[in-house]
Amino acid sequence: MSHEVFKEDRIFIISWGVFLGLMAFLVMGILIAPLLKTLGVSGIARLLYGFYHLGCHQLDERSWFICSVKLGVCIRCFATYIFLIIAGAAFFIRPIREWIQRRWFLRLVLPLSLGLFFPLLVDGLFQLITPWESTNLLRFITGGLAGAGTAFVLAYLLIRFAKRVEASLR
């Protein structure tokens, strides 16, 4: 990568890298909580579970387990975080950034993101209003799609913001 290429996208690359790093740190906590509980470090584990409970129901039947102890979040939330990081990493590739930058928000980015969220919304709504219970595999898939959709819209917005900041610095 030439210095000029990095210089042109430096605000996006640094900001996006920090964001994805924070998301990876969040995922590490999800995985560490059950390990700490297993090792008897229950105080820190309780703190982590309490933090993750702010955004997740943490139901046993909707969670994966490590060492017979559930993860810090449910399967759907875990998949959302993981796929946000995986899909988000694609935006470090310059041609992908250039492609998304040329697309209109209301014409492509927003409909694509909403389309990726739609399965999660339908699954959650059906579980709420009917006796039907989705499977953990379906929860993983819908959470993963929602995570990718989140990465897509956040990356687009950050690219646009970074371009404006870079233009104002010239």
C-alpha cells in the first residue's frame, strides 16, 4: 500500500480500525465471562454478565456454552457482533470502500441494510406474537445478517464523514 493511498483514507482507516477493535474487545469479554466463572473468578464474571445483560436477555435456551457455562450474550447477539466485525473488515479493502462511496444512501445502502435486518425483524416478531419458537441456527443466521447490515450502514456513514473531514483539512 502506498503512502498516498493511506494518506487519502487515513481518517476512515484509523476510525474504523478503532471501532472494530472495540467490537473485538467486546466479543472477547463475551467469551471470557464463562471461562472466568469456570475458573472461580466469579466477581469479574458477574460484572461482565451484568454489563452484557444491559443489551441481551441471556436466556439459557438461546445461548451457547463454554465449559458448561453460557456465553455473555445469546446466540443472536453473538452472531451480530461477530458478523459486524467480519463484514466490517471488508471495508479496509480500498475497492470496496470506493464502490460503497459511489452508491447513494437511499438508493442502495439503506435498502441493503434494511434487507439484511428484515429476517431478524420477522423472526423476532413471529416469536413475539405467535407460539412459534425459532431455532438457535436461525437466530445465528438472522443475527449474522443484521450484523453485516449494521457494518454496511456504519461504514458508509463513516466513509462520508471522513471524506468531509479530510476535505475540510485541506
